[in-house]
Amino acid sequence: FPVELVARYRKLLPETRIYLMYGLSEAFRSTYLPPDQVDRRPGSMGRAIPETEIHVLDENGRECGPGEAGELVHRGPTVALGYWRDPETSAAVFRESPFAPPGSEERVVYSGDLVRRDEDGFLYFAGRRDQLMKCQGYRVSPDEVEETIFASGLVAEVVVRGVPDPVMGQAIVAHVVPRDPASFSEQTLLAYCRREMPSYMIPRAVRTHESLPRTASGKVDRKSVDS
């Protein structure tokens, strides 16, 4: 949930206790951030819910250290049995637990989400493994670029896509719905990006839209956004 929107809700509803949560369809809820931590840890998705373990593993299955991005792996009683009539995908996501004793049939969920853990064990979303872009030799999460652009206050919605580039590998294009179409300027947004981002994260272009396509569940349909 964007930090800017949390701040707005806090201002408009000062007596409301906000619980920020992260979950998977494959395991219901995974983490939560208590209301007393919302202001102290902006952007955090909290720590594991009761009776659940959340691990952050690198590509070799090693537990990542503080600040190191890795895949979120959910272990606990809410893990589903698998996907209906899809054994191949089930085997890729619901895997044998590396934490269970020998002979155990326990399964854990490999989420595909990249997260970082701070020194106190609080988690922060970094992006989807399958959506990472490689720009100028750097691996870039669209979510990080989108969050920075949204924080400008100039856009109501934003989706970032990578397009092939012979020099950069991939170039970033930002698709935005302006908050105020009458006064919006693509150059103003790009100037903001140049102030707030490292060079390899700055969009090469900004495309404005009246609205962004949606999936049946109401989420922005990233794959349908024109590059």
C-alpha cells in the first residue's frame, strides 16, 4: 500500500487503527504490520502472522541477511495443497520444505515475491522476481520505480514496463494516469525522476492515459498496458 496513501488515511481518519498486511492466495495471510509501527516503519509489510514462518531465501536456498533481497517463502498451517488439476505449476510453487525433518511431506510456498528484511526482522516488498528489468547492467524492480513516481503527487496511477534497448538492455517506460490532466507535464515528471532516482531507474519516456486496463478482479492488467 503506497506510503503516501497511508499518510493520507492517517490524516483523514486519525482515530482509525491501520493494519498493513501481505498475503498470498496460496497461503492466505503471511505478514502484518501492527498499527503502532505504521508511522515508525513506512513501507514495511511487517513480520510473520502467528503460527507462521517467513523466510527470505537467495537463489541457492540460503537465508538472506538484513537488507539483502531474496524470495519470500511461507511455511505454516495455511499453505494450500496445490493448484486445481495443475500438478506441474503446483510442483514449482509448492515445494518440499527445506526446514522440515527428513521424511516429512511438508510443503512450503515459494511466492515469487522479492523482499528485504531489516535489522529488526521487519519485511519490505522489493518486487516480483518474474518482472525484474535489467537496465544498464542493474536489476530494477518496476515496483520501486512506480513507488517513487507515485510519491511525486503528479499521478493517480502508474505502471512501469521495460522495452528492449540495444544499449541499455531494457529501457523503462512509465505509463501514467495524471492526477490533474489539465496541468500535467511529462517533462515535469521526468525532472522529478532525475532528482529522486539513480540514472538507471529514470524512465526513457512517459506515456499518459485516461485510464489503465483492469483484470476481472479489478487490478491493473500490466500485460495489457502498451509498451
